[in-house]
Amino acid sequence: MKANINGKSSSDNIKITPEMLKNGDVLAALILRFLNNRTKENMISVLSCLHDGNVFLPAEVSMNGNDMKIGGQGDNPIMFPVQHRISIKPQLYKATDGNVYIPIYSRKENARSEHLKGASLVNLPYLKCVEMLEENDSCSRFVIDPHLYNVVLDEDLIEISKKLPSRLSQPNE
């Protein structure tokens, strides 16, 4: 799936669905392709996938106890409906170079518990994470899969990712 700077693919006939991007396998494969061949086209493919997909964000999640509705699914007690707002505070990662990043993971399996330091792993749309980053005064960059791939998205790459057109197929296509 090669992409140019406008986000157009040489294989535009492939219909991308949210289900294809759900578990992060496509994003992880695109990151590996970029790491093996660091071209502009491969980075744009990563940014395009991020734009349309979800990532796993280590964060402190809190809510007012009165907002929680008792229930949920028996096989997944962590999932429960919330009546009002929850607060999500992203975990920060200070690298050896002195820069501070918000870590995001392409796949939940890439987030090792020893690096989460007690944070919850929240699955969110990438663009929602960008909003959180923009509200954060402490840092302005992401690091994808820290301690594994360490792909840094600086301010310029994040801005490009926001402007790329969606490649998700619409239901009537």
C-alpha cells in the first residue's frame, strides 16, 4: 500500500475498513516496513494508517464513582458503561535524549507491563490522542512502541497525519 504525500495509494482499489485497523496489526506491519526502508512513502503510509485507526495509550483513567453504572460483561470486567465523563491523563515518557514524549502503542501486545508503571492501556482513536497531546504543555511528540520500535513523531509529522485524507471505505462504496 504505497502512498504519496497526498495520501493517495497506488493500490486505491483496496477498501480499508475500521475492522482491518482495529487490533493494530496493519499499523505494526507498516511501521516495520518503514523501519526496513525509511522512505517518505512508507512514513506517509504509517501516518495515513494512524489517521484512520486506533492506538493503545498508557494513561491514568479516573472518574467520579457516582458516574459508574454497575454492569459490564462477565468475561471482561474491566469494560463497563459510564454515564458521564471520564478523565484520561496520558503517561509521559522521558527518553535518554532528555525529550519528553507521549508513548502510544500500535498493538496492545507491544506494551509491556514493566513499562506501563501502573497506567491503564486505553484504546483510542489516534486523532483523539493528538488532541490530548495538543492540550499537554509538557511535550509535543509521540513515540510509537517505545522500547520496541521507538518511532518518533515530531510536530511536523503529527501535523501531516492530521491533514491526510481518510482512506476508510464508506458503507455505500
